[in-house]
Amino acid sequence: GSLKEESVLKGHTGPVYAVAFHPKDQTLASASLDKTIRVWNLADGKTTQEIKGHTDIVDAVAFSPDGKSLASAGADKSVRLWTPADGKEVKNRGAPGGSVYSVVFSPDGKTLASAGADNVIKTWDVAGQKEIRTFKGHEMPVTAIAFTDDKTLVSTAMDRTSRVWNLTAPKPPEPKKEAEKKKSQQFPEHPE
């Protein structure tokens, strides 16, 4: 049989780039070129919140697993947290590397991941509102990310790859700064 259209949600003044379903009720969030997020009641097709705050295209939206938080990201190089019930902004995280194309909460809701034009994935502690870690490996912008569980993240990018990341793996050592490299070359450590 053919699919039947249930309703049409109208309100954005520009193309819609992303949608996310609320995990517990008949609510949908949409992100748009018009720099807004709309929260919709699917039962009647009406906007319950028009959320403003982004200064450029909103590329991504995601509800937390409990539905009490809504994350958004976009071309204004920010990742933002909102309370969807009242549209109030909780946190605004800048992402100086460029546009952010994807945001997603971990299944336990404790971690938020973001990815975009800077070719990296960043993870954030939702409660402490601080960055946990940056994952590097893609050679081009990261277009989508998804958690498989609380410890594993999958990413896709314009470099034609998908990568699986273990969030609990030890961090690789930081590369030595140029001055440290020269110093260690001039004065080798004394063998014991």
C-alpha cells in the first residue's frame, strides 16, 4: 500500500535541515536556514516554541534521552543547549573550528557529541558543561555522528570514511612542541 501523509508542519521561513523526535511524547524539533529551531506538537501540528539565538543556519538538533534538554548546532560555530518546554538557552558552547553539522546525546544522556567543518568530533560532559575530549582522524568535515552505546561513537565524513571511536580508550600522547623536540635532541636523557 501507499503511505498516507499525516500532517504538514509549516512555520519556518527557510529550508529545514534537521529534525529530532522527543523520546517520550508527541513532540518534534526542527532546525532551519532561518536561524531558528521550532518545537512542534505532532498531535495538532502547531508550533509550541520558536527558539531563537543562533546567528546563522541551524544544521542539527537532538533531544536528550529524558527529553528535558535539546541540543542544537550550526553555521554560527556554536553548540547550544536549551530547555524545550520554555525555549530558554542553558548553555552556548563556541566551536572555533567552523560550522557544526551534527550533535547527538549518548544513550545515558551524560555526554553530548558534536562534529563539523573542523574535521573533529568533540565530546562534552552535559552536567559539568565542559569539553571531555577531541577525536581527530577524519581528513575532511564530519557530517554525521551517532552513539552505538555510552562508550562507542560512529562518525561519517566527506573524506568517504566512517570511523568507530572508543570513548574510553586512553588518549594518545600529545605531540611534543617544537622547542621540546629541539631540547630533547640537544640534551639526550642519560641512560641508567
